[in-house]
Amino acid sequence: MVPRLNYLVFILDKVKSAFDDFVSAELIDAFPDMWFEYNNIPLKWDVPIGVQFDTYVGLKNQMSGELPW
């Protein structure tokens, strides 16, 4: 859980460390190769997380309890 005003670039270390156990040793430090996507749509690094959530999920899915990430 991160603040809606946060950007993906600021949580990259936390996300990376959560998945380190599932990545091969030679790829653990491959930050330039990391990206985030939702339904095969790459998420933008320069748009706050809350704005992207609202844009791609929308109010209808939020009310149904479906979360994208």
C-alpha cells in the first residue's frame, strides 16, 4: 500500500525486493529492464499511482471491489 500521490519510480525498490526470490541471480539488479503494466498497457512513470488507478480501473470496478494491482 502506497499513497495515491506517490510515483512508481519511488516504490521500485520495495516492489523489486518483494520479487527478488522469484528472479534469477543475473537479473536481480536489472532495474532498467523493469516496467509496470495493467492489462498489457504499460504504466507511466511520471503520472501519480492514484491517477493511473482511477484512469485504468475507473469507479465502476472500484465499487465492485476489483483491484488491478
